[in-house]
Amino acid sequence: MGVFPSGAKGLLHSMQIRKQFKFESAHVLPHHQGKCARLHGHSYRLDVAIRGPIRTSGPAQGMVDDFDTIAAIVEREVIDVLDHRSLNELMDNPTCEIIIQWIWARLKDHLAGLDELILWETATSCAVLRATDFA
Ligand SMILES: [Zn+2]
């Protein structure tokens, strides 16, 4: 506790944590008037953010959740399903905005405190989905 000028009283009780994942998938956007109507692929990056209390007991004491636990769930429910797959096999018109909603639906029952997803389709283009969007 000595590193905190105000001692333990300065520690927060809850916060957001996030972990980043990568997968590579193909897709076609059938309604697009330009090059996205052709079969092509992306190296997607996915940020998964959890918000919750910092645990005060057990093996994850001092954590919102164990990053390894989050990784195991996201890999099982999302990455293993989408990686090296044509996304059109799983959803119609797989835009970034539609893919991120598919991912949210896969994760919401498995990740308590799911707070935010960011799906990067390219280095400069992403969709953001927050728990508050469903309020
Ligand atoms: Zn694309």
C-alpha cells in the first residue's frame, strides 16, 4: 500500500478492464456499391471490456476478473467460431455494425459485467457497442 500517497483509502472499488483479441475472416457485403461487394478478408481486432467490482477475496482478489478467464470465454464463444471463416455463413450482410451485435449476443450470457465491445475492421475503422446502448 505504500505506493499510494493516500494509502488503501485511495483505491477504487470498481472499474473497467479490457482485453484485446484478433481474428481473420472473409466477407462480402452484397448491398455495397463499391469494392466491398467483392469477396475479401480482414484482420479484425476485438476489444472486450468488463466493468465490475474489484474482488476482495479468492484467487482473483484485487481484480475485476482474471484476464485468463475472459480470454478462455471469448476464444471459445467468438474467436474459434469466426476465425478463418466466411462471415456470410453466419450472418447476412456482415458489416462491422452487424458483426459486433452478433459477438455481443454470443458473450452477454457468459461474461458478467460485459460493458463495451470495439470491433476494428481496419486500422482506422471500428464499431463500438456499449451496455448503455441497450438501455
Ligand atoms: Zn470488408
